[in-house]
Amino acid sequence: MLLPARVVQGHFGGGCATTVNLYNNGSMISPEWNDSISSLRNHSGGNLCFYEHAGFAGDVINVGNGASVANLHTYSMGDKITSWRPC
């Protein structure tokens, strides 16, 4: 199942933004995005959980469909995301 989400290195309005397609098996984010996501938007049709460590471990932030987090540092998750999955 494809789960589109927009992730940003830097914050919305700055930094390098790209749209990535997330799959259910997101136990490890791709190396170029590991620990470098500062903002995100969820357009998946459901909730997505983003985790601090590989294998869905560590701190987590739940982002509902259509929601965005402009600054993950506000939630102590900036530049820390390593895995994700629907939740």
C-alpha cells in the first residue's frame, strides 16, 4: 500500500522539500532521509506514526491524514525520524 507524505529537510518555506512514497514496511527510512526530517505533511488517507529508531522503536509522533507538523523540533522529533508505519 502506497502512503504519500511530504517530508522536508529544514522547515516548510525553507530547506530541501520532496514528496516521498512511504510503504507499509518502513522499518528503516532511506539513508538520505534518516535523521534529517524537520517537517512533514501526511496525505496517506490514514494516520502515520513516525519513530525515532529503526524497527518502530523509541519516541513516536502520530500525524493524522491531512495534518502537517511544521517544526518537528517542537516535539523533540526534529532530525530524529528513522522509521514509520500506519497507526
